[in-house]
Amino acid sequence: MKLKLLSLAAILACGLSPLAHAAEGELVIGTEGAYPPFSMADANGNVTGFDADVGNAVCEKLQLKCRFVVQAFDGLIPALNAKRFDIIISGMSITDERQKQIDFSNSYAEFPNQFVAKKDSDLAAAKDFDTLKKDLSGLRVGVQSGTTHAAYVEKVMPDAQLMTYDTLDQMQIDLSSGRLDTSFADTSAQNDFLAKPEAADFQLVDVVIDSASDATLGKGLGIGIRKDEGDLKARINQALCDLGEDGTLKTASEKWFKLDISQKCK
């Protein structure tokens, strides 16, 4: 870690912009590393997951070497603007609020969102949105801080008791131990939790909430780019279009989610 910090300091001291990484054959990607199956980092800092596959494929198209930097999700945008890395690929939805701070590529994927609840609860039996919203009143709802899910619950379910967590793992521990009544996340993350032994008494609530249902949930997943990097944005958009057309995004999606959540250029 000290070597990485010294390296970064040396780069900044020389007055080089992060695009110098690209000029030198390297693209530095910020990602959370704790949101399976989008982004997972092991003890050695090796990153895998859907977004890692997307990042590596983009780098290959741009003929650049990828280097991933793990950063807490709610610190990704500040770190990008502080020039700690060149881009963000971390299951980040494109929202109006985030677009005030950074720019985004075209959307490369979109995923539905659901609640998880105890199998014998009233919430688990909800079959429509109005019933879901009514049953959530007063319940402790877990979300990851800084996410569209947190913004959505705060806006649309104001009678729920919002509980925020730095990581998905922390939220799932509290859910399985009874310190939460439910959690809200994208369906893939919820299915990852349900596959664990400690989730045997939980299930998905049938009501599926699509991103298009409210502006807080964004306009699909995009690659975060600083506002002054128009050339890099154009190159990344072209790479994503190529990856959508040649089936690379679809293959990565089906590998990690068992379904196709990829989006092609419109």
C-alpha cells in the first residue's frame, strides 16, 4: 500500500494527468470489490466479477493494461475526481445526482431490484407494489450507503426505517441475525445472499422494481468518467458498443448472473 501511495504521489508531483496512464499503456479502474457478483476483491487485491470482466474487455479493446483499485462505494466518485484512478466500473447506476459530479459512458447493463424478507413474514407475501409499500411501514430496511437503493427507499418508502451499511456483507450479517427486517438491493446481490446457508429462512419478495420506475434508480449501469475527459469517454463508448455487438457483454452477464442484463448501443 505504501508503494502504491508513493507511486501516486510521484505521478501527481510530476503534474501528469490520469490520462497519462492511458498514454503509458495502463487504465486504472476504481471498483468496490465487495458487491458480488459485480465486483469481488480477494486478500491480495485481485478483483473478479462482472464489472471486472467488463473492465478487462474494455482495456483489451483500447489496447491498454487494466489495474483495479478497490475503494468503498460511497468514496468512488470523490476518489475519481481526486484523480486516484481514471474511471469507475462498479455496478454504478447513471443518475441525475451523480451526473452533477461526473460524466458517464453509455449504459452497458441494467438489473431489476427486489426486497428480501423472512419467509413467514407479511412482507414476503406481498404481491403488488401498494401492499409492499404498506407492509414496509415501520420496518428496518437495510441498504448500502451511497447507492440508488438507499435513495429510492428514502424517497418512495418514507415510513420505513432506513438502515445504511458500508458494505453488502455487513448488511447481510444484520439481516440474517435479525437486526434488520428486510433489505433492498439488485436481484443478483439478493440471490447471492439467498444462496448462503444463513439465508435459509429468507426469500425474495415477488414485487420486482425496475430501474425505470423512478429516477432515483438511474438509467442503467455506466462507467464513471471525469467531466473533462471527453476523448476517453468517446473511446470507452466505442469499446462498449463493440463489446455489445460481438456478444462479450452478454457472455459476461450470463457467466455471472445466468441471464443477459447487457445493453447494446441505441
